[in-house]
Amino acid sequence: MAIVKRGNIYWAIFTAPNGQRIRKSTGTRDKKLAQEFHDNLKNEMWRIVQMGEKPKYLWQDAAVRWMKEMNHKRTINEDKRFLRWFHDHLYNKRLIDIDKVLINQLIEIRQSEGASNATVNRYFTLLRAILNRAKNEWEWIKVVPKIRRLKEPPARDRILSLVEIQRLLAELPSHTHDMCVFALTTGLRSSNIARMKWAQINLKQRIAWVDALNAKAGKPIGVPLNDDAMYVLQKQIGKHDTFVFTSQGKPLKYPSRDAWDNALKRAGIENFRWHDLRHTWATRHAVEGTPLQALKKLGGWASWKSMERYIHLCVKDVEEYAENVEIAKCL
């Protein structure tokens, strides 16, 4: 048996020289291309069995193995989304055929779809990681092509002033309002707030925590609660037995996007995302003189690189030197 059509796709089916029964999708509806795929695969299996050559692994082989080995990753769902895109472009491609030319073509395709440079870089960082593993750990390929990194714009510095915070809070519905206040007083990410459970809070000790599994850096975060945060939590008592923040008695996965966007519009605030609440929180800490080491711990950052945008705002340790340059006598 050579090729068989299942649904709209042809499959290659044959018996290898070692007796192994091979069944593999050709990934195409074109009979001629399917037959070519079958013949190449059959010839490759012969060379593997008879001449001891290493198999020429396909992209989907690498993708499947990556998912099995990296299923513990916190960002595994993002990997799945990226791999679905690569599947459409690399299905049945041999790893040894994924070269610099092909990769540059894929970068251009992703850009043409409207993806930002930062998004493109995230996609191809995953591709590089898989190819590196195929080379260094699985020994499936000998060379990993160089993948260029696109230039990204500087990190966003959009923060809210106190006046803007007041305007925004006045427009938010109660449950989103409380989550927003909690974000501005703790610096926690939206997912950590929306899915926070009472088991993560000690009201007596005025502390909350995020376990390592749900922390971006993979390390647990202890969160001291100030008066504003405590006030928000006390308002939530009795609304749900398990989850802190709810809407109409039901747990939330994320803050309401519609409520957020509509409130921003009514408040006259543009170019502001929920995650910018964290930037606002960190910037206020930096400006008020919170020591960098303390801020790093409060924010749960794994490295100083993640804090670069705030470091230049911390001037308490150098403000005494500002008086070393005076021009008053010249005025």
C-alpha cells in the first residue's frame, strides 16, 4: 500500500525493511505531492535500517517532544499557541531544512500578519529553544541557524498620575474598582489578583502570598498589605468561601475587559493597560525612595534587568549630592 486518502489528506502507509509498519500523514491533499512524500519517506527508512543512517526528524516530531518535556512550564499555554502557528508553516518540514532563509521568510510572514517586533521575537525565541534542544540534547541536528532578533521599542513608561487614578476609580464598577485598588497597592499582576484565594491571605498578619507555581519568576512572593489593601479585602469578606474577588457571586479569571475599557474612555484616559497599574505602583515606590532591594522583593522580580526602568527613578541615595552644583551666585 502506498498512499491512502483519509478525509481530505493523504497518508503514507508502508512496511519498513525492519518490519515496522509506518503510518504518517503527508499533510497534503495533492496526490502527486503525497506520493513524493511517501517515496522520500520510504527511501529514508531504507537508508536508516540498511545503512545505519540517523533518521531525519520532522518539525512536528520536535514540537511533540518539546510539549512532553516542557509541560511543566508556567508559559506552556503560550508555547501551544505559538506552536499552532508554526504548525501551519512547518508541518512535514525536516529539521535539517529549517535554515536561515526559511526562518527569515517566516519572520516576514508573521510581521505581515500585524504582529509587533516584540511578539515576533517571542515566537522565534521558542523556535530557537526547540532547535537548540534538538541539537544539544536530542542530537537530531548538527547545526542551529542564527535567528535574528528584531529591534523592539523602549519599554512602556505609561503610568497614572494621582488625578488620573481618581478619575479612573470613579468610573469603574465595584468589583473592578476593588481589584484596581488592590493592584495599585500591592503591584500584583492581574491573574494573581483575579484568582487569589482566602487561603493565600492572613488578615491578622496583614500579608498575602503568591505561590511559586503562579508567580512569573517561579518563586513565591510575599505581599505585605497596607491600609488600602486591607480595606479592599475587608469589603470582600463573606462574598465567596474560596475566592477573594468575585462578580455577582462568581469567581473571576481576569478583570472585566469591557468594564475596564469603558471606564478608561469615560475617564478620558488613553494608551493605558491593566498591566500599567503595576508600572504605576513600582514607579511610585521608586520615586518615594523605596530601596531597590526592597522593591525587587516586593515586586517578585527574578533579576535586576526587569527593574531597569525603575532604577533611574531611585535617587534617595544620591540626592545629597545635588547641592554640589549651584549657580545661585550667578543669578
